[in-house]
Amino acid sequence: MSRRRISLRQELPLLVWLVIVWGALWQDFSPGNLLFGALLSVAVARLFYLPPVELSGRFNILYAVPFALTFLAKVVMASMQLLYLAVSRGPRVKNAVVAVTLRSHQDLLVTATGHVISLIPGSLVVEVDRSTSTLYLHALNISSPQDVENLKNEVLSIEAGLIRIMGTREELEILRTEATA
């Protein structure tokens, strides 16, 4: 099986991430340990087949910081709502599996959106359909069609934030045309 060659510019974020993970796993960010982690990262990326992670080549820190703060606020709010539901309603809480079709067809953005959603208490990705970029979410406290629409809008809002941070120019253009429509 011949592997398509990936440029260092495209592979560099993966290698940097692997080095950071190596340092975190060993809880040692000394230069020697990071150098060894870098050598291992290159070896892993070259010897083992990893599907190429196509990056857009852009990262907007001006959107990343507010996104991270909003995410933390959502985690806190959802935790409080779950505490309330557990205490007040207990096992009578209704739930549902909801399908949400995303705008992006990039594996990285679909995965990132799914992880962000799963990290917010009360929802979990149970299935991903890569061919249509559809996330199937198990969500708590869904008892009406309006709750389903609110969840879908929340997921699409998170995806839009991730597109603003690291999406392609084409995806940004889709967001702009949706905003003006």
C-alpha cells in the first residue's frame, strides 16, 4: 500500500501534539525528554500508517480564547443542570437520540465537534456517519421537538465556533452566507 506523502508543514502540528502528549504522559518537559519524544513522534509518523490529518493551515487565536471560555461556562452550567435534574426528577428524566448533520466534512472538525459535545455533561456522541458528517447524540432532558431543535442549534453553534478557529476558507464562506441569509 503506497502512502501519499504529507508535507512537513501539514504534519508538524501532529508531531508537536505527539511531543506534548509524550511530555504530559511522563510529566517531564525537560529538553532531553522532549527531544526523545520528538524522535519517537517522527518514528511513529513515518513507520506506522496514520491517516493524514488534513489541516486548513489556519488557526485563529482570537476565536479560540472566547470559544474555550464559553466551553468552560457550558460545562459548569450543564453540570449544575444535571445536578438539579438528578435531585429533582431522578430516573424520570426523558432522553433522546438526536441526529445532527454538520456543515463540515473534514474528519478533524467532525471529531473535534463530537469531542466538545461529549465533554459537556448531558450529551454523548453514540455514532458518527462519516459519509454524511452526521453525529448521533444521546442527550438528557429532551422532552419536546423544541428541545431537539435547541440541541441541534447548540451543536451547529459549536461547529461554527470550531470552523472560525480552524476551518477552511470554504467553510468560513458557508458560515458567512448563512449569516447573511
